[in-house]
Amino acid sequence: MSSPVLALSAGQIRRRPAAFAGLAAALLLATAAVTLFGSLVAAQVTAPRSVARAPVAGPGVLVIAGAFGEIAVLVALFTVVNALGFTLRQQHRDLALLRTVAATPRQVRRVVRAQVVATVLLAAVPGCAVGLLAARAFLAALQRRGMAAPGLRIPGTPVPMLIALGVALLVGLAATAAAAWRVTRPAPAVALTEGTGGARPTGVLRPLAGAAVLAGGVLLLRLAATRPAGELDKAAQAALLGSLVLLAAVALLGPLAARALAAALGLPVRVLVPRAGWLADANLRGYAARLSSAVVPVALLVGLAGTMLIITSTAERAARASGAMTSVTKASDVWLRQAELGLLVCFAAVSTVNTLVALTADRRREFALLRLVGATRRQLLRMLSVEAVLTTVVGVLLGAAVAVAASGAFSWAVRGTVVPAMPGAGCAWVVLGAAALTVPGIVGTGLWATGGSAVESVGVDRG
């Protein structure tokens, strides 16, 4: 790879540290998740026959690594794709400018690929180390509960780490190819115009892809709802996968859904907070792609956490009513689901904070322009506070819709009704957690972004 490409790639990383830090954190978590569950599989596969066949309480390490790792790894990769798409959207104008000064589409794609490869390599080493430590801690926890053979050990083979690195590179490069196509497909002048506008046209492919993914999620929920009474574990797994697919559809249809919800919520906000509310509502509706980037991680957090909490509560209530225990309601598997929930919440929380911080930091020039035309710093922070609340509400509503749909399908299979058992306290904590991540993340970054000299900030390009 030529040195100009490397120099341009390094320059973009230096100019947007917040966006690339978020991508690096997502890649670190993804490589850690693949290493964690891959190491568990390697421990079982490479164990002596006497250890591997030792009786254990529960489904066994391979089943645990496969069933629970499947969801965790998919969520981790979903977080990577979302973070990568956001990072590349932040560079849209810069990449379009490269094309106006005679850079070819191939050269632009090479710049983007170099950025992704560099970020993956930087995140892979600590990610694999974290995954290896987590695998040892998780295996020890399983052994304490009798769910893994006492003699089982995490092997020293580098295969799980190499697989994690390969998966991260594959997903990163595939997502890069799709995202870079938007910059390199149109003529340079058209790409530059799209990069300077806030409300870019969504196009046709994204809504069509979103509709197709939405249909796939509905089919998975139908599969969950039609499982017989003796297959509630499979119903729970189908419902969890269905919720993840629905969240992918939310990510694809995000600009449309977020704009519709923001428009519905905007009127009462304008009435309650006339000045700051009007400006916040105009910003959110005018920049649908930016709003979508902000609400998707919040919806991911609320949707996955809510689905798992409600499914577990519904299964436990059904078990108390019938006296039949399943692996959804056994104490050992409830602990497993709590551990998985903690891992998924970690992914979603990191994605939420990274995205919101990078989004708000990227608006420094916008805030400086508002200050030059008369807005005070206090007014801007009030506007950001209203935006943060609206962003939280939109993300919570989208995530809650996914959680209700997935848990309703599971409830139909368990209880014959689409109304699940709602754990009120748990759901309230999920909503409060989303608000605690979103509002301070936006307002706290806004304190930094609105500081300094407005004249100097206007002279600095966004980044």
C-alpha cells in the first residue's frame, strides 16, 4: 500500500479521534467476544477424553458457548458495523473532496480500507487479551456451579485469537466496501453536495433491505410463537434471535422511523420548551441520519435487555403456574442469561456512549456558528439537553417496540397470550440506564464542544 494512502488514512484518524476511538472500542469488544467463546470451545475440544466426558450439571460447555456465544457475537458484530458506518459517514465530505482533486474511487476505497485495517490491528491485541482473561474467569464460574468439568482448562492455542482477528477484519472490510460505495458511486460534485447537507436522501436500497430484514424478524417471531409447549427453550432462543434481527431492521430503517417519532414528539416539546425545544426539534428532524446514529445504540440496549428480562420473567411465571421446569427457568441457566445480559449491556452501553460523544463532538463548528449569530452557551446547553431527552425517548420507544414484539411471541408459546409478564422494576432500570448513558453523554460532550473561541471553532473543519 502506497505511503500517500497511509498518510491520508493516518490523518483522518488523527482528525477524528472520538469517532475512531468508538470504532476501536467496538472492535475490541468484538474480538474479545469471539476469543471468549472460541476459547471455551477449544477448552472442550482439546480436553482429554476423561475430562471431556465427565458428567456436569447443565447443557455442557459446547452448548453454552454455541447458544450464548451466538447472540453475543452477533450483537458485537452488529455494534462494529454500526460504529464503522458512523465513522465513515463522518468522513463523507473529506472523502468526496479527495475525489474532486483527482483521486479515483479505487484510491478512496484504499484509504478507507487502510483505516479499518489499522484500527482492527490496534484493537485486536487488547481485545484478544481481554477475551482470554474473560474465558478463564467464565470457565471458573461454570466450574464452581458444576456446569463444567473440574479438570477443564483454557488451552494456550492461538487459534481462537486468530479466528477473532479474521472475523473482525472480514466484517470490517465487508462493511467498509458497502459504506465506501456511497462516496465512490456518484460523481465527485454530487458526492460533495451530499456530504455538506444534513438531510441526505435515503435512497431505495436501504428501505428495501430494511423491509426484507424486518420480514425475516417477523418470521423468527412467528417461529417462536408456534413452538409447542415442550420446546420453550427453542422458543426463547428464536425470540432472542428475532429481537436482534428486528434491531437490525431498526438500524436500516432508522432515519425514517426516527424522523417520524421525532415529528410526533416535537409538537409537545415545542409547547413545553418554546425556544430550546423548537431548535432541538428542528435539528433532530432536519438531520435524520444523525438522529438515527444516536438512537440505534439506545434501541439496541433497551431492546435486548428488555427482551431478555421479560422472557425470563414470563417463563418463570409459567413454570410456577404449571410446576414444570425448563432450562429457561432453572437457577443455573438463569445465571447464564444474567451473565449474557451483562455482556450484551456492556456492548450496547459502549456503543451508545461512543456514538453520542462522537456525534456531539462533531458539531463543534455548528455550535460556534450559533454562538456567532447570538446564541449563548447556556442556550446551546439547554437545546442539547432537550435533544438528549428526545433522543432517549425515541431510542427507548424503538427498543421497547422490539422487546414487546419478541417477548409477546414467546408469551404466546408459553401462556397462550401475547401479553407477557412484565418485570416492572427491571424494565424501569433499563430505561433509567439508557437515560443515564444518553443525557450525560450528550450534555457532557456539549460542555466541551461549546467552549473556546467561536471564531476559531468556525475556522476549523468538522472533526
